[in-house]
Amino acid sequence: MAATAEVPSERKELDDLQKLVALCKRRGFVFQSADIYGGFANTYDYGPLGVLLKNNVRDAWIRSTIQRRDDVELLDAALITSPKVWVASGHVAEFNDPLVQCLGECKSRYRADQIDTVRCPNCNGELSEPRMFNTMFKTQVGPVADEENIAYLPPETAQGIFVNFLNVGNDAPQTALWHRPGQKVFQERDHARQLRLPNAGIRANGARVLRRTWH
């Protein structure tokens, strides 16, 4: 009997992921956003069944975690808030990644703290000196694009809880656990143009938890 060649586990996982992506697109669960123009790996659209599935998961989570408990409150904060929030939290100064770029043929970019070579892993080209870049999405609020009108899309979800701490706490002083579900977060990353499915976990919906201890 002829020996059967063993498929490497990484290749098998890649093949399985490609099959899953194809199934999700074919059944209308999730599509790569603007696929006909190339799209981005971190940007996707929910299809007809995907919207229903996402909403069902969210509603079941709210029923079990919020409505069936008396120590939990919902909070849905604005996407754009005062930039002073992100200055106070340290995001403006510290939410940075060290970036290096290939100076050879491929021009690929890498996080400097995630590679252990002085040459490009892809084409063996020379790498640039590391430079820091802030991973928050910057925007402008107002008709004039200047420093006074700079704002940021939220890079994580906890700040809305913190700045509304007294607002919710005054109405529900015995609340020990607050959730903020469904909030989107935005982080600037360097992505390949390949569909990546969202995480299937409940926390993939942007839920964030703040626990308080009461005495």
C-alpha cells in the first residue's frame, strides 16, 4: 500500500480557514467590505444571515448578562468624544507601535518588536530604522482642519465607562458590574488584503467590563 503524504498542520488550518471563508460568503454571513476594489483584511460587512446571527447573539447575551441581573447596567457611549479623554488616559502619548519597513523589493512593513532579524523576512532586503506610529484613527470635528479640532475614534471601549462612572453610579449606586456591548473600536494597523473572520467570542462585539468592589 502506498504511503499517504502527511499534510502539515499549518497548511491544513489554512485550507480549513479558506473553506470557512468561502462558506460564509456563499451563505451570506459575512463579506469582505468593498471586495471588488480589493478591500481590507480588517474590514467586513455582515450579510443577510450574518446580521440576524449577530443580533441574536447580542440579544441573548443582553438577556442573560443584563436583564436577568440587578447589578448590571448598559452603556453605549459616543464614538467621538473629547480628545482630552485620550490625553488623560495616555493613549495619545503611549498608544504607539514601533514600525520598520523593507527597503528592498517587497516594501513590507513589520512591527519592530515582533521580528528578530535585521533583514526582511519576506525578501531578505534591508530594513529601515524603527519609527513610532500612533495606532489611533485621527479625525477632525468642525469645518476647519487644525490642531484645535482634532478628535479620535475610540481605540478601545473602556473610556466611555470611566467618564460616565458618576452618571451611572448616581442612578444605580449598588451596581457592581457594568457592560458596554456593541461598541466599535478603531485601531490603525498594517493589514494584508485578505478576509479575516471576526472572532466568534462574545467579546468580539466590543463588550467591555468594569468591575467594582463594594464594601
